[in-house]
Amino acid sequence: MSCQKDQELLYQPGDVISLFPANNSSQVDRILRRLDYHKSPDAVFKLEKLVQKDTRLGRLKVWTSITRLPVCSVRMALCRYLDITTPPSPDLLRLLAIRAGEPKERERLLVLGMGGDIYDEWKLEEAPTIADILERFESLRVPASLLITQLPLLSPRLYSISSSPDLYPSEIHITVTLSTFYTKGNLGEIQHNGVCSSWLQDISTDDVIPACIVSNPSFHIPKDDSVPMILVATGTGIAPFRSFWQHREADLTKYDSAPEVPESDRRVPTFGDMTLVYGCRKATVDEPYRSDLITAKEHGVITSTMMTFSREESQQRQRYVQDVLRDHPWLVYSTICRRNGHVFVSGDVTMATEVRITVEAILSQYGRMSMVDAQNYVTRMKEDCRYHENIFGLVLHVADVIKQKRQDKKQPRVLVSRDIIKPIPLGIAGKKASISELAKKFDSDPRRPPSLHQRRATATVLMPRYSKPLMIPQVERNDDVNNNMKGHSGSK
């Protein structure tokens, strides 16, 4: 991306750029076709609401402007300002249910609008957009005003800058991968693309990209060039590290391109070791900046690069960046503890967590400290700005999440009205506990249980679907129960 009028962009290596993307035009057209809106979608409107105000004529309702959206058309609002890809919230689904003319569709929307496990599973499995909802529920008659006021606003997308301002003063480079995932909803397999990545793929070189720089001081390169660094990244997490080695290349360029200054008077850059640990799926497909890394290593701005691939067919098992760190524990320990170096981690939260655990284990072993002390050491490194994390997203495995939620729903949870009564776990929903089982449960409780032949115990079993409270029947006086109760009292 180039700045207009060749103005210099003020940012540092490690900073972030915030992009304001546009929604896919085909998604917008799908919504416009289903809206109950009789005006032109390109007609400009101003958003206002009636508000009671005190005037000279008394308390009156006055039309007041809403700053939620600027003056624009419905098409522009759906294209630029509103989030039309995130699954609708339960609150919005309940509002849509009121607009459904068909009873079954209204009931289905109301059930989803209640939230809970049914809504969560539906959202994870189908990931429906508002366009999908309008097309699946054909009896919906939705006015444009409802979507304009109830849809969430489109959030800007943050990307790590992968260029140095010293090397490219009027440009900003970012590293983007096209986000695509598939769902299997009622309409079969559906493909969803990331809003910003697909928008960047479709725009032309002359299009204007609304953006702003966001400072990220916690991820800036150390001011002292001699400080050693370990850079750990996966996938597009390598983006900020490209700005790091370009920053060093710019320093070398400044040294070489000053012929008017005698070589003896030039400041020779003294770079500390920069070790890059990078992981991706396959070497032939997913490894970006291969030529850049080779050049940076030849120029001496990068000391070493350690690559690992999690989906390489030639490997016997999957290997990740934390495995590389385990293979080089002395490098990690000496850089951190003996040379007062920095660690930079860039990637998803799962990888960052595994890397931190691995670093703590290495410090515990080689630094002869307990795990608690190692954890505290890393915490102090973060406070001293020596351990840096750039966590940009969460990898969500939808199938695993749905499977886990379904397993959790099968597990009954037992609540009792009296804390003195020990909850009785039931293996099968609705199965009544026998008198002998009940007595054994109370017999194992060190506290004196209530007299069963005089009281009724009530337990509510929370099942995944609407189950009735399980009433433990009143126990009549008999010898078996009395003997069990006497034995329990005697043990006390």
C-alpha cells in the first residue's frame, strides 16, 4: 500500500495497521433482494429517532439525529458500515421472529432466540449470515430500518506491518492469507470467506484503502541493536519479524551509502544475534519470504533460521515451533538468562501458550529453578518488556467444539435443595434410586443424614432437554434402612 501524495508514514517495526474493509457486494445484493424496502437502495437517508425533550411548548417528541451511521444509502450502509457476516445474535433473532408470517418459521426463530446450547450449536455448525437467514425463512418481511439499527457495526481489521519505514518510507506492506472455511448447513456445504482478506484480493491497485496506524509499543524492536533476540512465529505471524530484519537492512544501507563520510567516522552497526524459529504446514506451499530470508542471512542481519513443518509428508510426526525450542534448550536459556536477550512470539493464542510453557520448562531445567519460579521469571520478563507476544487470533476447530458440546449435554448435573443431603449422581435420566442405594449413599456421608422416614428429599436433575424434577419417594420405615442408619450413627 502506498500513501497518497508520497507522504511519509510514521510507524515503527512492530506497529499495526487498522484497515476498514467493505463487505462482499454479492452478500449485500442478497440482503437487498429480501428487504421490505420500497425505495431505491441507493437513495440517501439520515438516521433519526424520536426523543422526548422539554421545549417552550412543553414536553414533546422531537426527531433527533443518531450518530451510529453517517448520511448514506442503504446499500452503502450494508457495504461499508454494518457487519453482515457474523451470525445474528439471539436478540436479533427474536426481533426477526416477530416479522415471520409462517408459524413454524416464527417458532424456530424464537427457539434460536432463546440462546443456550441449541443456538450455540447452530451458530458453530452453520455459521449463518443475515443473508442466509433472510433466504431460509421465506416468510420474513424485514424493514431496512430494523437491520440498520440492529446489526452490529463492521469492525476494522488489524494487521501487523511487515515493512520498515526506513526502507519503504511511503509504503506499508502487510502479510495476508485468504481466510476460507466451510460449513454444512441446511443448504449443504457452504463456503465463507474472510471479509477483509477477500476484499483485499478483489480490489484494484488504484482503489483507496481506508486505514490508520495503531502503535504497538509492547512489540517494538529493542533500541539497542546489540541485544540478542529469539523470534518465534507461525503462518502470517512472521509479518512483524519481516519489519525487524528490514530495519537492520536499512541500518546497513545507511552505513554503506554515505561516501561523503570517511569510513573511519561511520557508525558500524553492531547487531546482536537474531534467531528466527518459524513454523508452517508445508515448505513448498506455506513458507513466505524465502528469498528475503536468504538475503537477510547473507547480509548478516539474521543469525540463523529454524524451520519446522506440521503437515510435511516426509516427516514421521507433526512438529511445531515449541518442538524446535525443546531441541535447542541451551540457546533459549543462554539468550534469556546469560545474555539478557528478548523473546518475541507472534501467532495464534494456542501456539503462544505452548511456547511460553516450553520456555518456562527450559528455564526450570537449565536455570535450576522450580516451575513456579520459572513462571514468575517469564512474568517479570513481560513486565520488563523482554518477553513480547503478538497474539492475533484463535484457531477454532468447529467440529471438535460441537462434539465436545454434545458430550457435555449428555452428562446430567444434579442439584439438591439441602446441602446436608449428598447429591446422588444418576447414570440414566429419570432412573429412580433404590432404597438400598439411597441408604449406601447416606452411609458414606460423615455427617448425620436426616431421618428418611419423616422427610421427603427433592433433587432436580438438569438434562439437555426439558426433564421434570426427580422426586425421590418417601421411604417407609423398614429394618434394612433402620439398620443402615444405626450403623452410621454408631460410627460417629
